Amino acid sequence: MRKILIANRGEIACRVIRTARRMGIATVAIHSDADRDALHVREADEAVRVGPAASNASYLVVENILAAIDRTQADAVHPGYGFLSENTDFSQTLQERGVTFIGPGPEAIRAMGDKIASKKLARAAGVNTIPGHTETIPNAEAAVKVAREIGYPVMIKASAGGGGKGMRLAHTDQEVREGWISASNEGRNYFKDDRVFIEKFIERPRHIEIQILCDAHGNGVWLNERECSIQRRNQKVIEEAPSPFVDAAMRRAMGEQALSLAKAVGYVSAGTVEFVAGDDKQFYFLEMNTRLQVEHPVTEMITGLDLVEWMIRVARGEKLGFTQDQIPINGWAMESRIYAENPYAGFLPSSGRLVRHQPPVESDRVRVDTGVFAGGEVSIHYDPMIAKLITWGEDRASAIATMRNALDNYLIDGLAHNIDFLNAVTGHPRFQAGEITTAFIAEEYPDGFGGAPLTDELRQFFALVAVVLEQAEDALLSPPAAREEWMVTMEGETMKLVVERGEKSNLITLEDGASFEIELGYRPGSRLGTFQVAGRTRTVRIRRLEGGYQLSHGGRRVQASVCHWRLYEMARRMPEKKSAHSTKSLITPMPGLVREVMTVEGHKVAQGDPLCVLEAMKMENTIRAEKDGVVAKVHVKTGDTVEADAVLFTFE
């Protein structure tokens, strides 16, 4: 194996390049027009264009990728995850051309790629399966009939779906009708397969998966489990290994069933068998992913194995170099998926230029897998992942603490991102106790995300930081006084702070008499500041605003205005300006493709009624009426591509 072409992009392409380089193997990157300056293109030894920006015209075009293989004389292909990684025809074609596919054979991909057929195979192999209707369901009304027979709630799934695409949870007949339409549409759009099936939804489910690795000599091992229960819209958000729920007996039973299924289909390479488990520790087969998983780093962190390296070794005919009893569980690992999305605005996707990308410093406890760089673009055409942040600790509490600190030290500018949300989740008491299910986000944030709770202690900390920042800014203009009085307004409350300046630290006293010593060292203009208060060191993300600062720490973002006490007293006597705000237009909160328009001019709508379906970053988003009204003008039609803030509808 001399040269590997990576039939993928972004973070996973960079990940494969790192291991191949260490093994002395040359790499070839492929790219669309949108990715011509991407990080994976820069890092590979060679790069070949495979088409325009849209993935179905570039990364999914087999003929273009085969031409790139011929042009570069690559003798192997690593598919990464997504795109063609589980495409039977692609794997078969490479096999026929004598090009090594770094993954399982086409027969195994075919057997496991069809979710309906895979459940039948799993049942035959002695694997626990979920009750359900595994035949194709032809239409929405048939779906309602099947759902009633199984009993609500049910999960509607596209047969070829994956990665959260083509999945809908339904509790009522109407939700089944809508879910069948959405699941079949996403299956058709993303996997060219609109077949849909339905199965029983397990109450209080936990999503637990087993990583397996098999060679061509009949050897196979399971590399422990990962818990992936923290999900939003069936898309994994935070993963960990091992699971706080799984005991040794359950781990062995799941591992043995996973290997049994792998052997039944002659599986060779790394793969993942996904299960759903209930409170009673009974577990059921969901699907098998015949590829490397997004969350594979947490398994690597606790086993010490490089899964990409072993995929390559197995693909070139080597035997596994270890047995089941040699697979360790060393400590605990966490992974947070950092997305370009705005959790404060319903998790709407964000795209555009990444002005600043400053990850935390990597170490044996912190790992960052990314495919972006400062100055690069996050495109609307692909998954909105910016990076995967992985941390390790001796135990779960240590891994969480390291994760939260690393999130505080992760700086991104130019795009909205979900770092505050990830930090809030990992700091949530229920998460820290390990009491999680796949419904965690829906249950804990039913009205959306507004930040972690602003406790009295956190409010005090933000106020102390705001005063230190303002005093540092003031010191650039004039020598600071030995004693100053400041007012900080935050979340509708105002606090008075008295600052007594020392050589290396400030002593700050609050109105209630509590005093805190803060070490100096912040450099004005810095976007990250590290502060030590009462012996505890914390990092804060800082954005300068008119009259104050936006501060983010621990999953909470606040705006703090700061001024001298005398100026505050003068300002509060000034009359407030009142501004009238009214709009009769509904604008798109993100760029995307209009998949469907669901209203017409003159139609009377109520608040919450669906108006159109907008596709952005591989997900369908329903745009709904914000209030009651009558549609005066429809500005878009199905198939239109719209930019952010474009007017979709005008109302009377």
C-alpha cells in the first residue's frame, strides 16, 4: 500500500492523513470547488478536484473519484464516514479494479446497509432486536396503521438512513404522517432510497454502541462500548467511553452479540454495532455502521489503539496483534462535537468565514480533530461540524472537568457555534450523575437553550471580571487610582464594587461586604482571559461591546455594562429612548434551499403553522408562522436558494 486516496473531506480526511503520514504512506485528497483551499487539501501529498460545491455533484460522483484514482495511481481508498463509505457499488468497483478499499467487503456493506434486511440478519444471528414492522411501508396512511398496531411512541426510519438523517419520533397519528413524509424525503435526497420502516420506541432509551475490529483471518475483538445518548434530532452531540450505565456483564453480552453479527456477514475491518438500552439493562440492535464512526477517538483514548492504523493494517492482510483479554479500559474519555450553529436561536445552522479558530492546547488529555482553519469557509453544502474536542481523565469526573475547561479555552469568531451549549450540558447535574437518555436535551431544554443557570456565585464572578477588564482598559488612558467605585449591570441587576489596586492583584469588595482577590495579568484586547479568584482559575471568552462586555464561561453568556459610580448615577437620571418595532415580513434565519412552500398568498395562518421547508447543512428545517396573520406575498418558490435574512413571506 503506497498511496491512499481519501474519498472524503474535512475533519475525517485530516484524521486519516495524520495516521497515513506516520505509517509512511502517501495521501491524495479530493475536493469540490467549495473545498479547493480546505485544510485536508493543504495537508495531503496530492489533491484532485472532483466537481462543483454540491456533494451530489462531487464527493458522491463515483466516476469522478475513480478518475482521480487513475490519475494519481492510488492503490487504496479510505472512505472516512458518510458520503461513499457505505456504498456497496463503490466498494465493489474498487475491488474489481484491484484497488484496496480500507473497510469491509461489499457483501457486508450490502447486508448491513439495508436497515430492514439487517434486522432480519441480526435476529437470525441471535442478536436482540426491537419489536417493529420491518417491511417497507408504502405511504403515510399505511404508516399510521402500522404505528397503531405497534403502539405509540414509534420511531420512523429511512431504510438507508444514518447519522440522524431520515429518522422521526412520533407519538400521534399526525406526527406519523409528517414523519413518514420527512423520513422518506431525507432518505431519497441523501441516500437515494425512500423506503421507510417503523419500530417501537424504547422509553427512557440510552444509545450504546460496541466498536468491533475484525481481520481476514477469522480474528475479531470488541473494543468496549461508547455511550452516545446526548443527541439532538437524532444527531449525536456528546459521546463518552466507557458508559456510566454499562456493567461488566452487560458489556460482555453486547460485545459477544456484536461479534456474532459481524461473523454472520463475514465482516473485516473496523465497524460499530449500535444498540438501544432501557432502564432494565435490556438492549436491542439498532443498526451496524460498516465504517469508522465520528466518535471513534474516545475508544482510541481508553484503549490506546489507532483505529485508522488498524483499518489499514487489516486491509493489507495483517492479523490483529492482540486478543480480547488484552483490550483495556484505561480511564475515561469524552467527545464534544463543535458545530457551526446557534443554540441561542433554535440551533439554526451558521455558515461563512471562520474569522478566528483557536482551539485549546492539545496534550495527553486534550485532543482536537478538525478540518478547518482561521480564514477558511464553513459551507452550507456540508455537515456543519467545526471540530471534535476529545478529553481524557482517570475517571468520568476528571474527563468532564477537563472537557469543560477545554471548552472555555476554545475561541471561535465569525460564526455562531455551540460551545456554550456543550459546556452547559457537561455541567448539568443530571449529566454529571450519568443519568442520561436520548431524550436528555428535549427534556432539559424544552423551550430551547438560553445558557447555563446564572447562579449568584457565577454572577459575582462575571461582575468581578467585568470590573477588572474595564480597569485594564482605563489604565491605557490614565494611571489607575488606588481605590475606585464601579457599577456593573447584568441581566437587569446592578452591583456596586469597590476596587483597591495592588501591585500584582486587586482586592474587590461587593456591597454585601464579601471580598475577593483577583490576580492581574489580563492584556487589554485579548479575547480570552484567565482569572484566579479565591484560588480557583477560570478562563472567560471576552467580546468588547459599547459600554461593556459580552462574557462567556461555563456555558453561560452574559452582557455586562460597566461604568464609574458617578457616571452611573448621572446616566440613570437620563430619559430612556423608546423605539417602536414592528414587522410584517418573515425572513430566513439561515441560508439554504427551499424544499417546499406550504402556503399561498391570501391564506390565513395561525402562529406555529408550517410555511415552508428549508434545507441547510443536510437537515430539513420547517419555517413556521411567528404569529397569526394573512399571507400577503410569497417571495420564494420550491427550488430557490436563499441567503440569510432574505424575505420569505410578507403578511397583511
